Amino acid sequence: MSYDDRVEPFRAELRAHCYRMLGSAQDAEDALQEALLRAWRGLESFEGRSSLRTWLYTIATNVCLKAIERRPKLVLPIDYGPPADPHDGPGVPLTESVWIEPYPDAELALDDALAGPDARYEQRESIELAFIAALQHLPARQRAVLILRDVLGFSAREAGDVLEMSPPAINSALQRAHKTVDERLPERSQQATLRALGDDRLRALVDGFVAAWERNDVGAVVAMLADDAALTMPPRTTWFRGHEAIAGFLRGYPLSAGIETRIAETRANGQPALAHYTRDAGSGPYVFHALDVLTLRGTEIIEITAFLTTEGYERYGLPRTL
């Protein structure tokens, strides 16, 4: 059996692992390619003392740990600073690369199940924005321990083999990781929220939001938000909390009379996502401008994370212009 035949079944889950570790789509892809290259170079020396899957995870995890050493912690704007006044405008993008990035569901190829009986989180739960953001607050090795144990279902011994730690040290690190992550995660995951909504109600909610945004109806958009909803816009540090602040910003900027928007639906991080294409009113084609990831609480939108970018649309199978 060729190298590609042996490794290909693990490619998608290794990519997801690198994304959880690093919080960046591009960094995850780079780490995956480096890990697969190392595996190809070392395959002849693989002695089979662990499974091929565990060996590949060992390589990928160590590549990610090295990458984390070389760059700042990634965050979302809510973790970067306080909410802004809408009269101050959208603010200036932060050029330093400190932002968590979204990831298309299709490339991660995950299902809704647990990876094994020892796993604590569903596969799709473990790529939700809130989960990825919580992971980035963990020290690198605690992050790896939590992912290996609670997401991938590795035993303490297997995780210890990957990280060269004893099972008691693994369990101690896991306890500390639980405390940090549990403090930052919402009571209900997005997967549980989406299941409770059901396909029909989710479809109605997303369709209503798209229609309201495309007709620049600030009142209708805000009516779909929770009272304490947040609107964030990485790479801008500026973000807004609550109906009044969000409405003030929308009215003055993205939903002003001078901007027209068309929206294409997709999925990112196991959540509904909307690709925004904008143009000056009546002028030229609609150009890809942002990817909004919607976070729901019941039937309300609790957060809009608008990733402002002119790149990445191809990952979602989307065109640059409409």
C-alpha cells in the first residue's frame, strides 16, 4: 500500500486537529502539510509500536506546538478589548495577525458524533467558534491534552505517548484545562441549539436575516438579535454590544443607502455562515467583502462575527464576484 493510500483516510481529521490547535485556517493547512511531509520522510522508520493514526497525531501535534511558540495567542475581538461607541465608526484594522479565522465545514469533513466513548465533545461541537476561542486561552500543552482526550477520545496513556507525559501528568493538565474552558463556553453548544431549532425554523431564521440585510432594513435585522447581542468584525478591534449600538453602526455603515449587498449562504465552524458581496449603489459587480458566522441562542442571534476579508472565498466554493 502506498504512502498516500495509508495516510489519506486521516487527512481531514488531522486538518481539523491542526485547526483546533492553531485557530487559523492558513496555519492549520501549513501545519498539516509539514506534518504529512515529516510522516512521509519517517514512514520507513515507523515501527508500529503505536497505531498509524496515533503516530500521525504525534507528528501533527508537535508541529502545532512548535508553531504556537512562534506567534501570539489568537483571539476574537470580544477578548481583545471593550465594546465601542457606534459614533466612533468601524475603526482601523489591526495589521498584526492575532485573529482566529473561520473554517469551512466541507474541508473539515466532520460528523456530529463523538470520536469515541471517552470523548467529551462532539466532533462538530469542537470546531464551533466559541470552542476554538476557548482553546486559544489554554497553554499549548494543556490545549493539546484537552483535544486529545476530550475531542479525539485518546486514553491518558495514548495522550501521554503523543506528548511524552505520564498518565497522571495528563490527567492533571486535563483538570486545569477543563476549568479554563468551562468558564468560557456557553451553557449550550451551537449543535444542540441547531438541533432544537430544527431545519425548518433555522431555514426561516436565515432567510429572514438575509432578506432584511439585502434590503438594508436595519430595524428588521436588529429585531432578530438578542438584547445583548454582539457584532464583531475581525481584523478590526471595534465591536458593538446591544440593539442600540448595533443599529447605530449598521445604519451609518454597512446598511446605509450608499451600499448594496447580496448574500450567499454557506457553513463555517459547524454554524450558519453568510458570504457578503457588496457594491456602491448601482455601480459594478458585487465583490466578496466578508464572511459572517452566526451564533444563535434559541431563535435569536446572539453574535454576528463578520470576518472582513477579500480572500478565502474559494475555500467555500464561492466566486470572487456576483
